[in-house]
Amino acid sequence: MTFNHFDERGQAIMVDVSAKEPTMRLARAAATVLLRPETLAAVLEGGISKGDVLAVARLAGIAAAKKTPDLIPLSHPLAIHHAAVEFTTDRATGKVIVEATVKAFERTGVEMEAMTAATVAALTIYDMCKGTDKSITIGEIARLYKEGGKSGVYKRREP
């Protein structure tokens, strides 16, 4: 079975996954946000005027995972069974690593949902802190892990 996002005339199409058997799918993705260390301290201590940055970013990421087919034109609408967003912070460097995990029992993977969740959570951190810190950058966004389906398990190697 060949999966292609183009038909025989070269037009973009949604891949037909109807013949595939559903399996449990899981994916993890991460995005890195770099803030000034004093900005991250304010985030962690509740000192950002817009509110609880990480709580809002978590909710934004989860909502984004569910909205992926509205944002990525050829992605499939999926019945997501679990979506989570967690943060790892380093006060000394101002680094926030956003990690999103998505699960579904489906015919196609949830990598795009995990990538979208991590990205939107990172953008939300940026949005809530931009008035305090003009130097914020969003860095690497990457798929970390996926399992399920015919291609099996993928685990990203550390660079």
C-alpha cells in the first residue's frame, strides 16, 4: 500500500487510510523556548502579568492537538484518547522544554498532533511573556518518539 499526498494528476489529496487496521498510536514531540533567566524566574514565581504562563500553555497545547486537522490541511481528524503537555525548565539558562504526548487508537499516527501541541504551547509561552522579554526565541521542534502502526517504534537519537 503506497501512501501519497498527491493523486495521479499531481493534485494534493488526503491519504486514504480506510483500509488500514486501527492500532494504539503514541507520539511525543518537544519544542524549546529560550527566555532571559529573569523572565523564566518570573514565570515560575507567578510574576507575569498575563497570568499562569505554564498552565495556559498546557491548555493551549492540549487544545491544539485536538485542532490539528483544522490547521494542517491534509491531516486526518482523529479521536484523541490522551493529550498531555509537560515542561522542563532550567532557571540558569532560561530554557523551557515543552514536551507533548498524544495517544489514540486509530488508523494513522498522532505525530502531527504531538508536534502541533508542543509548538502551540511554545507560542503561548512566547505570547504571554513577550511584553516582559523582547528576546524570546523558539528553537528546535522535533518528534521524539512514536509507536504504533506498520512502521513500528521510532526513537530520536540525541545529537
